[in-house]
Amino acid sequence: MQSKRERSEVRPRAGWMVMGKRGRPSALEVCRVLAVFLSLFPSVSLQCKILKCNSEFWASTSSSGPEEEFCTALRAYNSCVRRTARTCRGDLAYHSAQHGIEDLMSQHNCSKEGPTSQPRARTPLPPLAPPLLPDSQERSDGPEVCHYERSLPRNTSPPNYTHCGFFGDPHLRTFGDDFQTCKVEGAWPLIHNKYLSVQVTNTPVVPGSLATATSKLTIIFKNFQECVDQKMYHAETDELPAAFADGSKNGGDRHGANTLRVVEKVPGQHVEIQARYIGTTIVVRQVGRYLTFAVRMPEEVVNSVEEGDNQDLYLCLHGCPANQRIDFRNFRGAEAHSAGRTRGGAGASGFTYQSAKAKCKERLPVEDLYFQSCVFDLLSSGDINFTMAAYYAFEDVKMLHSNSNRYHIFENDAFMNNAAERGKDLLPLLLINLLAVCLWIECCTVQL
């Protein structure tokens, strides 16, 4: 059995494609992953044509052929991707394609110089076959290294599990139990470590408003030893799949494949992803037109960052950037002032502060920050579904958080956390000022 130290030293390769030192997939398998990944971003194809490059390459490599022909197709693909650089440079799909090409060229010893003529299209392979065994006849869950708690050294204390949630307008509860309301329009990373990456895309709820909510979610589980193949889960509005992007419901063909599973709880509304090999549970829901995300993860996994990787932008770890945060109290004051000037006291959302409180009280009797986030969302959007988003977010906390005394977070707690953060930043400045005062007093004493 591997020790915890040995396990933590397994370093997947950089990039979204082919991340793992063992069990390298064939070129065709990598192409499948790349094709599925890029095809899930149709908006990209309208802007930077990356999907067109991918389609041409996939058509030419959908069946086996001479190695040199594959390299020719790969060089053509590389040229096509490079031509999209100007319009696609900030796009996740573009960078994923770059990483995939580099890996494939290395695996097949392809020279970057050589013919790049457009290859002949071949008849595509039939769709991937479903798993051979139904859920009731699944294989054993594999070696102990594929069970996080079993793989830990004996006589060690139980792991410390942490929780992160993202829901509503959107509201973020970080792994450190900091609660924030953010703007974060567009694509933002929630989690990125050695084992998995999570990215959300937030779109405006009401045109011209700062209110945004999550319309897309992508989770990539990276290759891990003999346990799981790389898998991707992608959800968006009105599409909450009960399987990974390749149609499978587990981690692939390895011995510990069933330590990664997608479980559909409520069709189209509630999916749970269990990654027992890293002690992690993820809950994805669609409430109204938007998605919510919640995760339970061991602290060791949370902090298993790549060497030299800058984690400042990953929201679950450090929260939203200061310029993306919204203050509840300032918003309430502005809404109350606006509502007072409209007929009947209701703002543009159709809710007054008091009517929003009454509606949220039906589901969230304790006036904590989940309750306040519900009120905020009703005032900013008028969408009654945000009441249920806050309710389910709190239900997920009760299921995933390891400390029942910290389920609720109150406004004073959040204020004290923010004050503590500001205090840490001010401490060096205070010490410098104190030193300056002491030197000034000493100088004055000498002169006297």
C-alpha cells in the first residue's frame, strides 16, 4: 500500500490532455477526448473556428493508418490551430488543443516540419459502446490506493474534509468558510489541483444588471495511477447529463474505475459525482434555468497544487477578486431607496425588501447568509427559483460539511473574517509605523 507521502507525489503532466505518467492512452483515445472536449464549446466555433480545425483532424484519424499519415494530419491540425491564435488566445478550448497537439507529437515522435496536406476523410468509427456490465454487476472497486481513506498510513488521524459551494447570483462559500457575493461574469475557475479542475461560466440574469448566474459547468478528472482514466463532465442549462462526456458512468477500464462514478439522483435536476479515490463528492443541480455546485474534498487534495501554479484566481480556494465582490449592506440600502420611489414600494424586480424576506423565510427560517443571499437574489432578479437555489445550497452544506456547528454563517461572522483578512494585510504597515515612532522618540531624547 502506498503511503500518503508517496501518493501525494504523483504529479500529472501539465495541461488538460493526457495528464498522468502511467497508462498512456493511444493516439486515437486521446483524439476522442480532445474531440469531445472541443465539441462541447459551440460558441467557440462561431468566434475562433477551433471546432472546424478539430472536425477536420478527427475525420482524418477516426480509423487506424500509417504513422506518417497520422503525423501529417497532426501537422495540418497544428497549422489550423495556429491560424486561430488571434481570435482564440484567451479561450480554454484553444489552449486545450495546443496541449493535446504537443502530447500527441511527443507520443508519436512526429516532426513539426513536414507535409501538411489535407488528409482524406475516412468513415468514422461507430459510437463508443456502453459499459459491458450493468451497475448491479460492476467490478470490484480495485486496489486500496484507489480508496482515499484506505490508502492513508495506519494510526494517522482522519482526514479533514472541507466544503465549497457556488450558487445563485452567484454566491460563493470557500473552502475556508468565507461567504461572498460576486459578479464574475464569463468563465472562471473554481478548483484546479493535481487531481481535478472545475470551471463555471456565468451569464447575466437580467440585461443591464450586475446579477449573473451559472449557465455552464465543466469538471475534468485527471488520470490517476491504476484507478481512473481522464474523464470530463459537462453540464449546461437544460442539459444535466447522467454520465461523463464519453457516455460512461465510471472511471474507465482500470481496476479502480468504480471509485469514480456519476449517480443521477433526480433526472435533469440533481447529479452526484463520487470520486472515492480522492475522497471527494460533488453535487451539481439545475434550479430554474441555472446550475449550482457543491463539493466535499479532503484538505490534502484541496492543497495539492502543481509546483509553480498560481492559485490566486481559483475561487473556491481564495474567493472572488476584491473588484468582483458585492457588499450585501450597500445593495440593500440602494434597493430600499429605489423601491421607495416606485409605486407600491416594489423595485424593478417586483419585490420589496420585506416581501423578499417573507418569501425566503418560507424555506430558510434562520436569517443567516443563505437567507440573505436569497433576499439579494429576489431583489436583483425577481426570479423566484433563486429561493430554491439558496435552499438546496444549504441542504448540500448539511450533507457535505464535516462540522455541523459551521453550517450557518452569519453576517457578523463574514464581517469578522473580512476584518481579519484586512488586519493581516495591515500588520506589517503597523509594525513599520511603530518602529518609526520609536526611532523618532529616541532621536528626540538624544537631542534633549
